[in-house]
Amino acid sequence: GEAVVPVANCDVKEYNSNPKEQLPFKEYVEYWREYIRNGYRSSRGCLYLKDWHLSRAFPELDVYTTPVYFSSDWLNEYWDEVAVDDYRFVYMGPKG
């Protein structure tokens, strides 16, 4: 809850991208609860947690594993080898 996360405001454009602010994760979760309660509206705009490097911030946690179907993906293997970033390409669709 105390982790600070990057949050983009999707309702604002600056230089062809959305400006970001840093928020405590628990504040972002409360924003979303309020956003949903208010019919998906907020005076703060539509905030989106973007580019949070969760596994870099908490390396001691086993945050995710690559599904077996994607384990031989050349890009994931490259990122594992160079070990300079934590981006991975994972399947987020329905189980089954």
C-alpha cells in the first residue's frame, strides 16, 4: 500500500502523451473505488497506473511466471539475459 506508483491522467495530453504523477498505491486503489462508485467519473479525470515496475520494486516477491506457452519467446529470453529491465510479455486472457 505504501509503494509509490506512476499514474497517468488519460484525460490530459501533453506533447502527445499523458502526464504522470506519483501516488501511493493505496491512494490509487481508493481513487478507483471512488471512480467506480461515481459511475466511472472523477474530478481528477481517468487515472491509469502505467509502467509500474512491480518486480523491480519488490525483487523478493515472485510476482509472476511466464506461461509455458510463451516461455520460449525470444524477447522474454533477451530481457532475461540482459537483465536491465523487468518488462515481460504475458498472456492475460481467460483461463481455459
